[in-house]
Amino acid sequence: MLSFTGNPLDRASAERSDPAWIAAQQARADALFLPIWQTKPLLKGDRAGFLTGSELDLTPDRPCVFLGLRDGTPLFAVALPDSEDPPLTALGEFKEMRAAALVLPDAECAIAGQAKSLIDWHHRHRFCANCGAQTSSADSGYRRDCPGCGTQHFPRTDPVVIMLPILGDECLVGRGARFAEGMYSAFAGFMEPGETLEGAVKRELQEEVSLAVSSVRYHTSQPWPFPSSLMLGCYAEAVSKDFRIDAQEIEQARWMTKAEVRARLAGEIADGIKLPGTIAIARLLLVDWVRTS
Ligand SMILES: [Zn+2]
């Protein structure tokens, strides 16, 4: 399964707004808490490092973010203070989210991504964007309220279009200026206010490679917790193979046939050119495209 997708939790969005219900869930002996330290989730080996309240020494009033119910068990995320050295070393290891995504089971990867995005949002939104006053967590972590002006702030999800241009038996892949050496991938960019999905795909391809596109087909999406994007994977039907790279963002681009992409995905060509890794939706776009004849 694509990393960060398939989150199995019941988010109990009707119940979680009730402070008494949430307090009771948090106080349950079987409640589990995923600690996040410096944006890294705790891992116990190759599993998510869920801890009980007593292992964490949690006080009942400690603010936690409710993640949801898993088979009736309440799961929470909890932010640990930004200490220099990692805490809880006897109980597990804090791992960078990308590294964690490579080893965690699918469901735990999706839950850890949800936890990281929410904790990160709280960390970055401690002050009201409207009046500057300090805000406080509400609705079990799905809102921040401003006591100064009354504004309610909600967690952000930023849509990003990511698209593979195709023409017949070939697709266009590009190298961003900041990519790892030899890496070629699909093209991507943030959607802008007032844009449709199709409009954003066409604009990005025009800006990055001056590629004209006749139609856009949505394929699949992926929550991407860096810090809180939603990748919207699409195929874009190119009008012709003509392109011109915009050296600001794109360093190189090249058309690849299905046979070449298949061979590269299988690791059969060792010339230094790489395609995206397994956690990236760009790889899924390539894999699903070469699967069709
Ligand atoms: Zn305010």
C-alpha cells in the first residue's frame, strides 16, 4: 500500500468535541499515546512506539491530540518538550518520518503521519494569525481558539498536484534542482487559491517545462506529512513531445518509454539515473502507468 494511506482509525468526530468524553478516553488504562519529539515519532523496532499513560507519566490535564479509535482503543499523539537529547531512550527510538515510513506497517505509518502533521500544526500555530494573541488547543486537538479576537483556527492540509505527463508509449520525467543526484520524478507544485486541480496541473507543466497538455486525469491521493500536504496524483496527456525546461526549478527532463521505465523500476539499468522510492506517490504513478499495455 502507498505510504501514509489506509488510515484505519475511527476519528469519532462527533464525540471528540465533547471535553468530558475525551477526558474519559484519555484516562482509560488501555489508552495509547504516540510520542512525537522534534517532529519524529517514537518507534519500538519496526513498530510505532505507542505507550500507555503510566509509561509516559502523563498528567490527566496534559494536552494531547486525539487520533481516533482503533478497534475501540483510543489513540492519542503527544508532543514531548524540545530537549537536546532524545527522551524515553529506554522505551524506543525517535526516527525521522521518512525513515520510519520505510519500516512501519501500513496502518501504523498512516497513523504516525496523522500524528506528526497534527503535532507539527500545533507547534507552528501557537499565535493567532489574525491578532497575534496566544491560542490554545480545542476540540481534542482539531482546532485552536484565540482568546483575543475569538477566531477559530483549523489544521491545514495543503493540496499539491503531482503529475506524470504521458504521450503514447512515453512519459516525461524531470529533475528538480534540489533532487538527490541522478533522481528523475514526476512534476509537482502547490495548488493556488482559485485553481481547479486540472488548472494547477496545466499551469505547473507550463511553468516548469513549457509542456502543453490536452487533458488531465486524476489517479490517486496521498497524505504527505512534511509538514501537511495532500498529494493529488494525476496523469496529464501531452499535446506533443516538445518541452523547454525552466532552469529555475527544473534542471533536466527526458521522455522515457514504458520499457525503459519498467527496466529502471526493476533496477536493471545501472547508469546513475534513479526513479522515486517506494514511499513516493510519483513511483506509484509510474508503476500503474507501465502496468497498462
Ligand atoms: Zn486572535
